[in-house]
Amino acid sequence: MVALALAFSISALVLAILARHPGIAPHDRANQRSLHEGAVTRAGGWAVLGGWAVAAFVAGPLPGMSDSSFGAVLVAIAGLFAISLVDDYRGVAAAWRFAVHVACAILVATMLSRDGGEGLAWVAATSFVLVAATNCYNFMDGSDGLAGAMAVSGFASLAAGAALAGAPHATLLALALAALPFLARNFPPARIFLGDAGSAPLGFLAGAAGVAGAAAGTWPAWFPVLVFLPFLADASVTLAKRALAGERVWEAHRSHYYQRLVRAGFGHRGTLAVYGALMVGCGATAVACAAWRTGAGPLALAAWVAIVALVFGGIDYHWRQRG
């Protein structure tokens, strides 16, 4: 309980300080990905990660992690936060950001492999997953409320899955609680964004927690995929479409399905309602399957993939009608 209280209260305190002194934080820079015109603070990640980090020292490692592998995660989060913070303030070349992402992923994957006695192929695959999760979450932090809602729903669902397995879950729940005060201020119309210093580490944590839990048998491999499916699907499909079209996938854009939904007239509130329903539905289904019928998980994942595909198809239709 102490860890949970610390996560929530520290996050709320940092957000209050940022609200009173916005000049100390970086602000949103208009680019091809932006859906906003005014300047908005990009430092919500300071609050979420600050509250969680303190709570983590009290609550202990994430499920499936030894003290040493969790220490590697904390080092990686610090590295991701640092490079992303510089990027928030003045920009960093994509190659340098990617190099740090890869280095952090290899570090954590190597330490996790020692916990389970896995080989080089596992390290390579896990590193890929961690880099992908990091960038996926970062790509999806572009509309009011989305990143905050995914953090609350996603990490609360992982915490529930860990609790059902009898594994430590306070550190996961602390992350969901640290994201709650941020979500309140990120709710449309947003007064603050996560910033890259928040979204990249959160994506990395989602990937690391998911892989470690699956490797330790805390939950099946489908569980974290279903929990974070709304973000994974949008980011993956959009990336694939842009790559096939010959676009520079590392450059800012407004081609994500959530971005098209906002621009097609649904606005930030309507977009959050659609994606929020998907997040809650996927998370609740994953937890229900873990609690009562684990074998139904793959079928549930397939069903939600079909539902998300229908939603994306509807967005494409409205986008074409818009002209």
C-alpha cells in the first residue's frame, strides 16, 4: 500500500509543480504528426516515471525478474529517459535515438536471458520486441488521453494477471496508479503530454514486463499482446503500410488510424472513446481468460484482432469519404 500511495502522490505532486511552473518543461513543437496548434507542456512522463521509480524501490522487481535483471531495467529506463528528454528539448537525430533504444534492449534482454538460461536467439528476439514496444508507444502518444489511458488500462491489466498467478504485482499496479493523475490532465482538452521522455520508457516497460512474465510462466505469451493490442495494431499496421508505400518510416506523419479518426471529425474526445473502449475490452478479456479459461486466450486474441480490423476498416472508409 505504501508503494501505491507513493506512486500516485508523487506523480500528482510533480504534475502540480509543472502546472505552476510550465517554463521549466519542454513544450510541444508543431510537426507533421501534431494534432494541436497551441503550445502544450511535454513533461507528463516526468511525473509518471518519477512516481513509479520511487514506488518500485519499495515494491521490488517486476514479475519474472530477478533483482539484477530489474536493476538492468531501471538503468535502461534512465538511459531512455535521458536521450528522450534531450529530444524533447532540442531534438536528437533518429539514428542516435535508435542506437540507445537498441543498447538498452540488448542490456535487458541479456540479463533476462540469464534468469531463464536462454540463448542468443532468445536475446535477439527479445531485443527486437523491446525496441518495437518502445517505439510503438512513442508513435501512439499523439492524441489527448490515449497514452494515459493505455498506461492505466494496460499496466492495471498486467497487475491483475500477475495477481491471478500469485506473482508480485505491486510494481505494475503502481505504474497504473502513477499514470492516473497524468490521465486526468491529459484528458481532452489536454493540458500536458507525456513527451518522448515518458512514452519511450513506458513502451519499454510494457515490453519488458510482458516478456519477463511470459518467460517466467506468470502469463501466456498472448496475454500482454491482447492487453496492449490497440496500440500494437495501430502502430504495426501503419508502419507496414508506410514501408510498403516507400515512405521514410522514421519521419513524423499523421497517418495513424487514431490521427485519421481525429482529423475525420471525431475529435480528441471521440477518438479517446473509441480507443478507450478497445483498451478496456482487450484488457478485461485478457484478465477474464487468465482467470477462468486460459486456453481460450488465443481465440480471444483472434476475435479482438478481427474487431480492431473492423474498426480500422471503418476509419479507412470515413477517411475516403472525407475526400
